[in-house]
Amino acid sequence: MTYIETLSYLYSCTPAFHQVGQAAYKPGLERSMAFDNVMGNPHRGYFSVHVAGTNGKGSVAHMLAAVLREAKYRVGLYTSPHLVDFCERIRVNGKKIPRQYVVDFVERHRLVIESMKPSFFEVTSCMAFEFFRHKKVDIAIIETGLGGRLDSTNIIRPKLSIITNVSMDHTQYLGDTLIQIAGEKAGIIKPNVPVVIGEAVNQPDVCDVFLNKASEMQAPIFFTKEEQRLLNVRQQKNGKLEFHSPEFGRFVCDLEGLAQRMNVQTVLTALHQLKELRIKIPSKSIRSAMGRVVELTGLMGRWQTLQKEPLVICDTGHNIGAWDHLTPQLLLKAASHMHLRMIIGMANDKVVDAILPLMPAKALYYFTQASIGRALPVETLAEKARQHGLLGTVYHSVNETLDAVMKEALPEDLIFIGGSNFVVADALPLFEDGKFQEAKSAENGYD
């Protein structure tokens, strides 16, 4: 099979959550453990860090990978979803897994896939674990997909666990209270393995979930805010954030957005714990890497600038916790621009009526629908938005929406693209070399 044929095969025979949602959700670790056993438990061959959380886990995972790579380690990075190409999910020292390896892996394990009937994410996780062993990585940063306790990545025994935060998302799978969701995230806490908790909500019962689980597992637990690894944060004139750490010195982070303030603190707490585990990480490596996260890891979709005139920014934030940060950031940015134009599409399993009221009230809205089955029909989105006082025009594809926006926008305007990973995934290929172009191959748009 070719690479495209291999992806088509995987999507057809292993249900993919990012495409079909609930029909692909297969909780439990039995299939992952069985598949892992067939491969000889590759994840046991290297040091690993496990990262869970509602928001921020992708940024935290990429920052850690950048720092460790700069510290001269061979670093595996497994994240999801991808935006443009499946191979984004699995990287070693910033380089994507070769397409031929994906083809060969599926061919090699085809009989196992067809007999065990794992989910798409279970296959992908096992592929990552095997590829990291093949590449002889020193350290692997493993991001959970959904939740933690029953996530297929939870078969690993990491040296450090990280839970970035807890917010309302995927409530139909993880529970409809913060306490229930925290319980699922806390499922990655392992016996005697230290755990870092990032943005703990101001709800003692939620913190107690983590404390009780850590006590049960006899796992040392570290709350980022209590650790105080930062003295201060200030925003430079170019919009980038400058951090001052008493342990690691001053540095600038190339990831913009208000949410990165907390993510960086979580990363610094995690790096301190890695040093306690005798992982050598020079402070100069931290300072250098934090200013080059995108370059070192290939991260996309986090307050990413796609074009400068008019200014076009995209962000994959798609839940309540994300929009708590995105709207203040947008309003701050929009203050120096003529109009704020919002290209928004959402997935059909999100709590839309809780998210829409968080979006900027004074903006021009362009409602759209991404090119995957999980997209919320744009007419439904527009009607719900109208009920919350957000008025705009309806378009049936991201490409069509961008065509319309670019014709109307002034050079002094700010255009935002977001609401869903899927919308950003459809938009990214349209901006190549700073130009708005026609959509490319059929593989684009996977989330």
C-alpha cells in the first residue's frame, strides 16, 4: 500500500475519534496491552514523561521536548491530534516519522490489527512506542489522547507524570463535573512516580482528588503554584513573553498567548523534577530552547501568525478553559486593529452553548464548517451564536470562508481562525509561504 492507502485503511478499519467521535471511543487498556505485548513492550526501553490535562498538554509536551533536545538528548514526542499530516503525531528530535515507516508498520501488524480491532489511537500509540525504540530515543514525551485513566497511553510506566489542568471538556466520556474529570486525569499517577500538577482550579475538592490519588500511589506530588519557579513575567513590545526564573534565569518564550504563562510555570516545575531524577539539563539549554520551541518541535496552531497584512492568527483552543484565555488575548490584540473578524467552526460534541458566551461580543463573525464528519453543521452553529448575541454570515467550508474574509478585510484588520482543531487543520494548508492558496491534497484536514 502507498502512504495514502495506508491512512485510508487505518481510518476504515480502526475507528478514529478525531473523525467520527463517540463511535471510535474504546475505553480500557486491554487492547493496548495486548498489542504492546505482541511488539515486545517497546515503551520499556526508554525513559518517558507522561502528560495529561484538558488544556495546555500539547504546549507543555512540546516545550519539554525542545528543552531536552537542546540538552543533547534524543527525544521522542507523541502528541495528538495532527493538523495537516498524520506524521506530525510522532517525532524524534523534531523530525516526523517517515511515511514509509507508517506503511511498513501497518503491513507488519496488519493481522494483529484485524484480529484485535483496536481503535485508531491505540494503533497510533503502539506505532509511536515501537518507532521510539527503533530510533533509540533517550527520553519520550507521551501526551494522552482523552482523559488518562483509560487512555491507551496509560500502559507506560513513566519517570514523571504531569497533569496540566482540569476544565470542562469531553464530558460525555470523562464525567460532567470537574471532580469526575480530575479523577480520570489522575489515573496517570503511578506508584512512587512523582507528579506535577499545573493549573489547579480554585476548588479544594478537585485538588483533593490529586492529593488522594498521589497518597494512594505513594507518589510525590508538586503543585506548580506552590513551587514558585518564576519570579515574574512581562510582555515585550513584540508580544512575546519574557520569564524570570530564580533557578534557570531570564528567557523569552516563542509561544504567544496568555495561556503560556501557566504552561511555562508547569514546564519549569517539571524540569526541576527531572533534574532531581538526575537528568542533566543545563540552564542555558532551557533559555535557548524556550525561544525556539516551534523551530525545534514543529508545533503549530497555538496563537500562530499565518499572515501579517491583514494579520491572521489561528488557535486550536476549543473548550471553556481555552476561551477563558483566548478572548482576553483577542481583545488586547484587537485594540490596535481596525476590525476583529472571527472565522469560527466547532465540533458537534462540544458544549457550544457554554463556549459561545465567552467569545468577543464586538466582532464580525464568519461561521464555517470543517471538512470532517464531526463538524457541527454551520447553520446550527450560527443559530446558537445568534441566541448569544453573536451575528455573522454562514459559509460551508473553511476555504470559502477565507475567500470571503480576504475580499472584505482591510490591511489594518485582525482575522482570527479557530473554534476547533478541524477548522485550523483546514486553514493551515491555505497559507503557504505567507500566501493564501487553494487547498491541497485529500489528506489535509485530519484532526
